Amino acid sequence: MKHLHLGALCAALAGVWPTFALGAPAEAADSSLKQLREQVRELRESYEQRIQALEKRLAEAEGRATQAQAVARQADVRVEAVAQSVARVETRPAAPVVGAKSGEGAFNPAISLILDSKFTRFQRDPSQYRIDGFIPSGGEVGPPKKGFSLGESELAISANVDHLFRADARFALAEDDGAGVVEVEEASIQTLALPEGLKLKAGRFLSGIGYLNQQHPHEWDFADAPLVYKAFLGPRLQNDGAQLRWVAPTPFFLEFGTEVASGESYPGAERGKNGAGLWTAFVHTGGDVGESGAWQAGLSHVHANPRERQFEDNGLTNAFSGRSQLWVADFVYKWAPQGNSRDTSFKLQGEYFQRREKGDLTHDLEGAALTSASRFRQSGGYLQAVYQFMPRWRVGVRGDWLNAGTVDLGSLSSAELPILGAYSPRRQSAMLDWSPSEFSRVRLQLSRDKSRADEADNQVWLQYIMSLGAHGAHKF
């Protein structure tokens, strides 16, 4: 701006200089100077007005940019909280659009592969693992073999069949006595268009009871399931049957569900009969606590009528027939600053189980076959906390406990069934994991396991989990 003023001044002086050089009268010089001052004043006012207009436009632009940045930051902060609220209900796949692109590619399902492998160091022989004080569930509840092991990898295939149904299949790739095996973990269909928040699922699926039961192993915060799941569900409730869920139209999350199933897996038993052998009912509710917290709680019930549910103890085969009832209470609380869990988060999770069984217990089924009326009332639970102290890094602790409670063997005794002797197992675990991205995780876990009455087992776990392909968001 100064250069412009000087230029105009020089031009004006150049115009009047000849007059002074020729000795013009003083009056003419004064008139020229007045004109020059007037021109300079007009130029100054003109440029000052233009500068003020430009500064005003610049201030308005900066204000809009600041406001946009504030809105963007607020949106980023609220994204996690909204995602947590939405995740409490299973994401409903979109129905095919009429007139959408057709062809071979339109029918490709979503395929994902979860690789899960472990390296372990145990003091006790994992092949001799047992949970004293409780009837063995017969499931895969023991730790993996010492050293390197395959773990339980997972192959998942899912897609919308049409505008009415969706299909999901999950296969567990595991190891059994050194040989690789493939197990059908889930193979089910579910509806997409039932009214009033209803959803029906049929086939083989993980039960909706509790909190952890619905999660797959790669979703767990620790390398293995809690003791209470191993003892009461062996280590999770999985059946062939049908499930009905209803999400109530309330301002907070409220879900009711019920299942009817074959009941051929623990706590049921192989039946070889028509009809159902297991029923469940559950309710889950939850909501937000301000802008930083969210919670969910649930209550579930499982009813089964096992017939000759066999188990081995001290080299002999035994069997239980009667009625089994299980109640589960679960709770989880999640916290992140302003709902943004990218840098810091905290999760507190716990479940409490209580089981009552009443019926006939047969000792040495293939030999003496001594039968007596029996009654069991047992309980257990776990409580865990996981803290993300910086991006990608988490630390967690978990405490497991089981209470053998009331065990009435009638005319039988714990000498004949030593595994049912009075004992209440305990276990404490601590873990540290690192997730370079949402597709990978490396975890170190230390545990002191007192599942067996005679001696504790100090354990070291090193685990990696890698996710390949399309994989949906996890539930709350």
C-alpha cells in the first residue's frame, strides 16, 4: 500500500515541478499543492476502505473455518458414543435394491478368516485338566497343549439371500490330538423383514444368553473363557434350534429373546427323540451415562432335561438324568472421554451364574451301575476390567471363582466320585495386548489357575489374532 501512495505522489510532483522550474507564480504552486493533497487524501481513503472490506471478508472466512472445525471435532467425539449405542442391536443388513446390478459378482458373499494361534508354558499337564467339585461338561474346556498350538481360527461366510433372509456360516479350525479338525460353529438363517422389531433365527447358533456367550473367541479380552463358562456351559451354549428376538420401541435399549433347541449339547445330552430338549429366555437392557459412558445388563434362564448325560471320573463312566436350570446375570460398563475410545477407554465386565440340578446319578454305568437320587446347587462368576491407557495398548485383569455349593449324592459318596469332592476353584489372570490396527492383535497373558485341588498351575500365554477379509462390527 505504501508503494502505491509514493507512486501517486511522485506522479503529482512530476506534474507541478515544471511550474516551479519556470518561476510560476506562488498562487499557482499553492493551487497545485492543494490538488495534490486532495488526490493523496482520496487515494488513502479509497485504499483504506478496500483494506477494511478485505479484512472483514477474511475475518468472516476465518470464523466459518473455526466453526466448521469445531463441528467436525464434535462430530468425531460423538461418533464412538453413537456407534456404541447402535451396536447394542445387531446391525440389520440392507435389503437388496430393486434393479440393482446383477451378474455373478452380485452373489458373492462376505468371507472372512480369523487366524488365532498361541504359544503357552504351563506347570501342569493340560491333558489332565479338570475342574474339581463339578460334573465335567465334556466340552473343550482345557487349555491348549504346551508350546505352539493352532488355537481356534475361524472361517466365516455371510450374505443376504434376498430381501427376506440372511444366511451366516462359521467354521472353527481347531486342533485335536495334533490333528486339524473343522467344526461347524454356526450355520443359520435369520429374517430381515419381520415387523415391529422382531427377528427370527433358525439353524445352529450361539445362544443369546449372558454377555460373553454370544461372542466368538477372537472377541474375548483374554486368551480363554472364564471358569464359570467352562464349568456350566462347556465353554458356551451352542445348539440347533430357533431363536426369536424383539427389540422394544423404547428410548433406551430393551431386548427380549427366547430359544427352543434340540438340547443335545451340555447342559443337555443326546436325546434321539422328537421335540426340544432345551429352552432359554433372556432380556437385555442398556443406555448411556452422559456423553462418556454406556452400560448394558441382562438376565437369562436356561432349562434342560438331560437323559444319561455321561461323564468320566477316575476311569469310570457315570451318567446324570434329570432337570437342569441355570440363571445368568450379566453387566458391562464402557467409558471413553466424550465417547471417543481412540486414545483412552475403560471396560468393566462381570457375570454371575447359579445352577440347580436334580435327578438320578448313576455311578459306573458300564459296571456296577449304582443309581442314587442327587441334587446340586452351585454358583460362580467372574469380574474383569480392561483399560486402554494409550492408543493401541490395553491392560486387563480378571478374577474367576466357582462355588461347589450344595452337593447331595444320596447313597453315593465322593469316594466313588472323587471329582465331586468339596472344592471351590479359583483363578486370577492379567493381560497386556497391542493392536497395531483393527485387524491385528498380539496378547501376553499370565494366569494362576487353581481349577485342580491338588496344585495350582502358573500359566504363560502368548497369542496373536489376525483378521482377513470382510468382518462386521462387534456387538456392544
